[in-house]
Amino acid sequence: MKKNIQEIRHDVIPLQEGVRLAYRAWMPVDAGQQPVPAILEYLPYRKSDGTVVRDEITLPATAAHGYACIRVDIRGTGESEGLFDDEYSEQELSDAEQVIDWISRQHWCNGQVGMVGISWGGFNALQLAFRQPPALKAVITLCSTDDRFNEDVHFAGGCLLNDNLDWAAFFWAYAQARCPDPRLVGSDWKKQWLERLE
């Protein structure tokens, strides 16, 4: 199966304001000649180490069935530049709209983009479907909801749940406090990391 796909281990997507979001991708080797639909997963959980095991199992297998699978680190997480501001923020969703547009215009994409996600990625997919970016054609979500007031993992009926406190500490330590991979982002890794910590 792997001989029929190609992997882009690390590259960046430029946003309008100059921030670059890091991505990893798998696609059929002939996608440049025969463009394929793309499947985006947009997460803060570090493509280079946080979701790497899961990604290396599912995304190449999906790509072998004729899709370009793109795993993007949200702004200010993993190897992506900029600062993370909040969960499901306007910045995060606006960035995702630009990512979807960028993917749809690549020579290996046929202009159709779908999103897949579990939990955070699922929430993002649902919120982006509501915003209706032109290239977004489908979403598949698990462990997510379109009613965050009543059914979110962090709040129930608008009331803060204990899980939010545990999760916030984990997220900060895991996705925010860890430095970007110097092998991928180069000599500016420490500057980028210190900006996140402040």
C-alpha cells in the first residue's frame, strides 16, 4: 500500500497575515496528474508526535483509497507559527477557512475538501460546516456536538464541569508548553516556543 502513496512529512500553509501553519500529508503518488479529493483534520495535538501513531496508521490507508489526507496543527501548536488564543475561537475558524481554500487550490486536489475529526477536530468540522466555505463538501465527526451549551465535554447546561480543569492543565502542558520540533521549524524554534510561553 505505501508504494502507491507519497508522504509530505512537513510543510507549511501560508495564511493571509503571514503566519504559517504546519501540515503533514499523504496522497496517491499520481495525485499531481490525477487530482483527488482532500480530507482535512485540523487539531492542536502536534502532528509530529502527539497524533503520529494514529495518523501513520489511518491516513496512509485512507490515501491509498484515492484521497489526499492533510493533518494540520492549529496556530500556535505543534510546528505552526503564531499564538493560540482559545478553543474554537474566531481566529481558529478563520484560519481553517483559509486552510480549506488553500488545500482546494493545490495541484493535487480536485477542489473538494472534506473534514474528519474526533472531539476537538469534530467540533471544528461542525463549526466550519456551519460557516459553509465553498470548497468544504463533507464532514465526518465523532465525539462532538453542535450543542456546546448543553452537551460539550467541558460544560453542561452552561455550567463548568470538573473535566475542564483537568483538560486545561493537560492541554497547556501537552500542546502549549512543549517546544516545536527544531528539526522541522529550524533555528527559530526557541523564539517561537518562548512566544507561546509568555
